[in-house]
Amino acid sequence: MKQSIIQFTVATVLLVTNVQSQPFSSQIPLVPAQKPWSQWMADSIISRGDALRVKPNTMTSTVFKHGMFQLALERLTQQVPNEHSKALYFDYLQRSVEAELGADGLRYYNVEHTHIIDDLLLGHGLLYLHEELGDEKYLRAAKQLRQSLDTQPRTAEGMYWYRADTSTPDLEYPNTPDQAFVEQIYMFAPFLTRYTNLVDIGNATAAYDDVLRQFELFSDHCEHQDTHLWAQGYDDTKRKPWADPVTGATPEIWGRANGWMTMALVDTLELLPVSHRSDLWIRLHTLYVDLAKAAAKAIDPDTGAWWQVMSWPGRKGNFIESSASGMFVYSLYKGLRLGYIEDAEDQAAIQHSAAKGFQGLIDQFVVYEPHGTLGFNGTVQVRGLGGNFSYEVSKLFRERAEFASTDIDFFQFYIDGTIAYNDLEGATAFLFAAIEHELAEGKGL
């Protein structure tokens, strides 16, 4: 999967295309011996102009990837010692955020009708820029995202639906009534916690209780208590073709869903203020430790990566997948750094898997491109349970979609996903992992 390593000694000037397709020069040379992995990957993503564009007249269905990269740039901006690099990352972060803004807040965003949990990941960049620049337009847009939760439909127990958008019907990503997907917790929980800390501390108890309730409901319905790995989705009606008729959950374990959950837990734990680190914090801490230990155990010893379908390691057709691997490495390193892994044996096992996993990312997925940038391979495209799931399944099995979940080969469904090169989701997961690896190694950024 990886190309031969090419050593580059000539400085490379990166050209970036902004929203108006005008050139943007980073003026940062790419020299492996002098540049940490985190900055090398960030500069490479910037060179491709990623996270600067939206679909005309609509919020893009992959806008969460922009928010994810904005969050990575925020972390780099706060941690790199070089002022020139710091300014570059801040400027690009601002450009990326501005690409999502219109005159009255987020582009094409209707608070009353737009309820797409993925969009909340844009909130981190908005809150950060408001803190740094004091411009109310960023806070206004962040409030739009927060207010959307007030009318986000929920299941009878209180789980947020993944998507309920009545503003611009999207045939590719239709609504998901009574359905919740594990990946949504990363979009929602850290943002709501951060927003509450900065803007709405008067409603902290209600907000933090809601965060805990969402994690608990996902644990009730999606966590496998024998392995502490999580199913991707839950259907409250138990009638969707992917839902187990008894549990309502998907029957297999998808790697990236568990990567999202691990990141959601460790990031939310970090954001919860000390004053609220009581029963809520302890419960989330337990969920994180259980999942971190399970993830560390699940690493493939031969490749140092994690399987696309974690319930079938090594099965014919299964493959190691890069975005989940990056998410796990990030989450394991971060939990160690923040002191969340208390048992000495657990610390050793998780440290071993994190270090092995980071080397696995480099060995299996990083590509050294001829012009001096890094590429990133092995990221599976979305295996969504909403949207075109019924269509995808019927196409895959040449059957109608209205059949029982027991008739669906979910292993085949998950391994049938397209593998993308330089997908922003996967590349940013590597960037997250690299930042934490460098902190763990004491190398600085």
C-alpha cells in the first residue's frame, strides 16, 4: 500500500488554492529531517487546498471533515513554537471557517429545519476564532449549531436522531428517524461541553447531564459488554434492514465507529471542568478505559494497524483501515498523557499499542509524494447506515432492501467500501495521532 520512501532535501514551496481559486503560498519547506510528522502532514493537506470548499447552495455532506481539520489546526497553532508556522496554520484555519460562513451565520443553515449532527464539528473552529479575535460573527454561527440541538428530534429514550433536515431534502443523505449512529457522539459531545464551558455555564448541569445521557444510551444499545467494542448504529424501531430485531443494533463491529467513540470519550473527559468531575466524569472515564484497553488489544500485531471489521480480524476480504487506526493511536496516546490510564499493566499495554500503531500508520498508509508532500492512503469511504443503505445493500446482494437483518452479510457490506487516497478524514486522523505521538515522545512540535 505504501510507495518507496524518497528522501527530499530540496525545499518545496506549497501552492494552495483558496475558495476563489487564488494561489496561496505557505513558504514552508518540506524537509523530513527537520519537520515533525504533524506539520509535514498539515502542510501537505494545506498544499491540496482541502477544507476550503463547500457545495454551491448547500451545506456539504462531508462538512464534518472540514471541522475535524480545523480542530487539528487549532491544536497545531497552540503548540508549534515557530511563529511563521503558527501564523500559517491560524490563517488557514480562519480561511476554512470563513468558507462555511455567510452574511447571517453558517451558509444555508436554518436553525429551525437543519438538524444534522455532523455539522456540529464546525463549532470548535468557530469558538476558537471567537476566543482569539473577539468577532461576534463566529459566536453567532456557533450559537446556530448549539440552538439546533434544542429542536433536534430524539428517540423515546432521548437519543438524538443522526439527521432530521427538512430545509433542503438531500436524496443522497436522507433523514434517519429513530436512528442514532456512534460516530455522531464525537460531533456532539465535545462541542456541547466546550460551548457550555465558554458561553453557557449557567446551563452547565443540564448540558453535562445530556452529554452523559447520550453516552449511556449508546453504551446500553451499542456496547458489547464482553469485548467493550461498539456496534455502529441503533434503530429504536428495530425495523431497519440493518437492525437486529431484538437489540436494534448492527451485528458487526466497524473500526471507524469505535475510533470516533474513543476520541469522543477522551476529548469530552478533557473538556469537563474539574467542578463537574464527579459521577459524570467517573462514568465516562470507565467507558474510555474499557474501550482503550479493547482497542489496544485489537491491534493487528503484524501491521500495527486496526481492521476495518474488528469482529473478524484476519478474515479473507477484511483489511486494515487507516482512519480508524489514526483515531485509536490519537486516543490511546492522549489518555496516557492526561493520566486516564491508572493501572500500570494497562499503561504498558496501551503505550505499546499506541507506539506500534503510530509506526503502523507510517509503514502502511503514509505515501511520500514526488513533490515533497505526504499522501495518505487506506481510508474507507463512509459506510453509512442512513442515506442509501437500503440501496447499497440491495445492489450488493441483488435483492430488495426490505428483508430481515439476518439475511444481510454485514461483513460484506463493511468490506465493500471504496478506499480513498488523500481523504481528509483519514489524513486528519493521522495528524491527530502525530500531534499526540510527538507530545508523548517529548519532541515538541
